[in-house]
Amino acid sequence: MATKIKNDGVRERVYLTFPKGLIKEPVLSLLSKQFDVIFNIRSSTVTAELALLALDIDGKEIEVAKAISWLKGKGVAVEPIEKNVID
């Protein structure tokens, strides 16, 4: 569930799980170039087999939705973080 932030934007807090084939790819860099969003990595665990990130994605609601859809299309599993888990 998106949280409203300043300037009519929203913040989505999500867990991203990257499959092995995407671990060395610059997925978040491409995300920030392709969509008008900013992100904050709240925590991460990366091994040779799996990468798990807790991420805040901020921006206009439509841009955040497009960014999340793009991540899913790349093969990244996107799961919402329950509110106040990583505040």
C-alpha cells in the first residue's frame, strides 16, 4: 500500500527478490533512469544465488506503479512491506 508523501507523491515500501541471473545486472540504476522515481535501499542481503532488498520507491503514483511493473517484467519478485516494519 502506497504512503502519501510531499508534492503529491507516494512511497511504496517493497521487498525485491532478484533471481540469480539478475544479481550482477544494474537493475536499480536502469530503474532510476527509465522512470521518474527515487529509491532508498533500506536493507539488503546478497549472495551468489539470491539478492533480497528492502526498498522505498518514491515518486508520482503512476511512475511508481510503472517502475514496479517494470521490475516484475524483468523477473524481480516484488512484495509489499507491511507498514512500520522498517521505520
